[in-house]
Amino acid sequence: MAFIQKYGAASQKELDGLIIEKLSRALTDKQKINKVGNLISALRIEGKVKNNGSDKKSSWVLSKIF
């Protein structure tokens, strides 16, 4: 969320790049991608972020209520 605060928005690709490198090497690439998706979904469900883009070109921003 600090990245989004600093730059105003983040694409799915940017978030993948930031988070995947921090995940355990014991996870497969597919598991890492799923983990990132689950983390973003959890933030969306909590109302902390929202997607201002589309499914193919996401643009994650902080929610105004957060």
C-alpha cells in the first residue's frame, strides 16, 4: 500500500513485481501469483483498495474511505 500511496496507483504487473520477489522460494511461480491475487482481493474486500482499470489492465488505487 505504501507504493500506491507514493505513486497514486499501481498496475497488477507492478504489484506482482514488488510482492513476488518477497515470497518464499518454496512456492511455485503459480502459487506466488495466486498469493498476490489473494492479498489484493483481501485488501479490496476490506475496502482499502479499488480497481480503477479493467480486468486486462488493472489500476489499483487506495479507496477514499481508507
